[in-house]
Amino acid sequence: MRRRDGRQTRVAAHGFIMSLIVQKYGGSSVADLELIRGVARKAIAAKNEGHRVVVVLSAMKGETDRLIRLARTASPDPAPRELDSILSTGEQISCALFALCCQTMGEKVKSFLGFQAGITTVGPHSKARIGNIDPSRITTELAKGRLVAVAGFQGLDRNGDITTLGRGGSDTTAVALAIAMSADMCEIYTDVDGIYTTDPNVCSNARRMDRICYEEMLELSSLGAKVMEIRSVELAMNHGIPIHVRHAHSPRKGTLICREDPSMERTPVRGVTHSMNEARITLLRVKDEPGVAARILQVAAKAEIVVDVIVQNKSTEGEMRTDLSFTVPAQEFPRTMELMQGLAGELQAEGVVGDDEIAKVSIVGVGMRNHAGVASKMFQALASEGINISMITTSEIKISCIIEKKYAELAVRALHDAFELSKAPEGETVSAGWDPRRRKTPAGKAPPRRPARGPGLRQTRWRIPPPSVPVSVPLPHPSSSVRPLAPGTPK
Ligand code: ADP
Ligand code: ASP
Ligand code: MG
């Protein structure tokens, strides 16, 4: 049956329109066989409701870390190509185990590794990006009435080598597949029942949000909230695909990541997050003249080190020398120190000092654009706990402070309290019981019309636009080709 918007729609025997759902289950949701059986039951139930279901699986909890340790035991500096081959086996195992569990429950299922699912990547090992997806094998299996399982976090590069997508990369596999296959919904199942105002494992009165917009989720992810991997959010935002984050072993509705709506701007701050993965490097008393900062950052860029917060003060009158500090991910600390020590002589700096006992705490909210006094409230909340701020950085919808690592969780709780995030703002609560999957429409009655999508999204072979604007820069709004939320989702 061809719909008015040109898309092909399937009608099940019972006369309901079938939607295509991509479900992703994270490591903690598939940590042992019993949990994998539970996940299998959940996927089968969705299929029995009349949907076509593609399931993306992460490695069993702790497995990727175990494989990294194993590789490092074999070689202190494992070759990236071999390391990726090893790491990809985590998802290979969970995916095949899922298929076996489904089969023992009498379900027709086929599992695919990343390359078998047509996922090709670009970029370096261990942080490759999905460049192209040819989902034809998946489509064929779905058409035969099978459930399809895909190993997350991996693909094949142009040399035919296995690559991995970076930690948390199964989220990206799921979102990319959902886009490539024009899925109706992408569901991310995890060990929490949605996106909270802050990490619920750090702050016991964190509140689950019904909805969060892409921009806010993007900031939270980039600033340390690992619940969603950042590139998956970026992709979903650029293609306007809604994501439903929910608990793997609970029927409760979760949080919808979707486009911004005016109610989200009513409160200035909607989330707090922190990152312990930070280190600061300071070049002491470098010359305050054109080209010095550029030279320092060129050296970091050439080594593919991502620099985050940068602070340089104006030199005092007559001095013409100043300190320049910047932060890098903690794992890059030793390498960056070495590079900067090499550069210090060339720049006639007085020395280089570093500190990896730091953390970054951030507040995020689209409402910051039109509320005054947010920064002072944040600094006051930290001050009242005796927490000193050593660096500050802001964007339109976030403020981040670098503080001592030992105070990070205290700072999160103080900020959560100061901005009263445990209280649901008026008008934010969404009518109970919405379910983005409930798109079934009796056959014969036309489903609500959806605007045609951009041409790229209708292709069977599909290319993700080249990445990527630096993630801390607010990304452009999704274009008009973006689809609306599924009918029934709150506006
Ligand atoms: P998975 O294994 O399913 O991929 P992750 O461990 O990657 O799950 O992400 C889930 C975790 O993210 C939660 O257990 C929680 O501790 C953490 N988290 C951090 N910030 C948030 C937040 N704002 N809302 C919900 N969870 C968060
Ligand atoms: N197994 C990988 C990791 O632990 C990918 C994922 O779980 O998303 O990072
Ligand atoms: Mg994850």
C-alpha cells in the first residue's frame, strides 16, 4: 500500500498499519542471560503488536572494559586495528545470544554484525563515524516476518577492516539505522527510566523529564551525561527523529527527546551534569602577542587532541606576558603535557603546569536565552558550599565551571537544589500514558498525513552528512524536511 506521502506502508493481517521500530538495549540491560531473555520477550511483544522490529544490542555490561584490559595485557599499546577487532566481539556475542533466546521462544530472527547490516564507516579506528548504511539485508529479513538483531558500536571501513564508533556507540548505531530505514520510532532502553534533571545515581531527588529537546540533550551529553551518546543525539536532531529513552525492564513510559517547544523555555535551567574526565594545562607567562594562542592550539590539533575550555587573561600594563590555560580529556593529559613542555621553549614560556584533579559541572537549559541572573545564582550556589571556581565557560544554553574533582558531586547536588529542579515546572507534565509507538490506525482510514522527508532520507542507500560541527557549538535547527513527532506525542 502506497501512502499519500509516497512511503510504502505495510498492513498486517489484522488490518493495522505496521510501524518500524528500532530498539536499542544497553550493556546493563543485557548483563546476563536472564536479562537477555527479558529483552527478547520485550522485542517479540513489540513484533506481536504488529510492528516491524530491529533490535540493536550493546555488549554485556563490563565486557568492553574487560576486552580493553585483555588487549592491554597482551600489549601495553595495542594496535588500533586489532583493538577494534577485539572490542567488536562484545556486541557480536550479545547479539547472537539475543537471537538464540528469541529462537528458543519460537521466534523467527536473524542477527547481523555491523558490516552484515550494511554499516560502513569513515574516520579512525576506535572513533569511526558511520558514513553509509545499506539496510537491504535487514529489509529483506523484515519482509520475511523476522525480527532483526544488529550488533551495535561497529562497522567496516573502506579497507574492509572492522571499526568501532567510540564508547556508547551503540546509541549511534540505533539512531543511524532508524534514520536510514525511515523508522517511526527509535527507542533507547537503558538502566534508568528516562532522562533526569541530573544523574539519578548522584542526586537522589533528580526528577525524570517527560520531554527534553535535542539542543538540551546535546549539551548534557557533551558535558558528561553518558545516558545518551553525543553523536546519536546530533544525528537525531539533524534528521528530526524522535528518541524515546526508557527502562529496559519496566513498561513505564520514559523521556521523549524531541524538538523544542515554548514550554521548555519557561525555566532557565533544566538539567545539571558533571564530567570527571578533565585535565587542565597552563602555559605560564607566555608572550601576550598575536599568534601565540594559535600556535599552542595548532600543536594540540595536529595531535588530534580536543581542547575544551580556554582561558587567557589580558597581560597587566607593561608586562606583555600572561598565562594561558586550557582543558583536555583526562586520557590526553600526559600526551598534552609532553607536547606543551616541548613548546614552552619555543614560546619562551616560564613553564608548564598541569592538574588532572579537576571536574566540570554544568547547568543546561534553553530558557537561559531569556532569563537573567542564571550565572550569578550558579556561582552563589557553589560559593555557599565553599567550592572555588577556576575556569568558566558559557554558551547560549549552558554554563560550565571547572572546580576541584573532590567537590563534583556536591556541586551537582547544590546546583540541583539551587535551581529547584526536583519540582516539576508548571505546564511541563505531559498527560499520562502517551506512547509514541501507538501509531496503529485501522486499515481503510488514512493515517495522519506526514510531510515528505528530504530526499536523502528516502534513499535505500543512505549517506549521513559529513560530521561534524564541534559539538559545543549550537547546531542549526533541523530543516523543514524534518518530520514531525509521531501522532499522539505531546506538542
Ligand atoms: P547503557 O548501558 O544502557 O548504554 P549508560 O550507562 O551508558 O547505559 O547510561 C545510563 C546511565 O547514565 C545511568 O545509569 C545514569 O547513571 C547515567 N546518567 C547520567 N546523567 C543522566 C541523566 N541526566 N539522566 C539519566 N541518566 C543519567
Ligand atoms: N559496548 C560499547 C561500550 O561499552 C558500546 C555501547 O555500549 O554502546 O562503550
Ligand atoms: Mg550507553
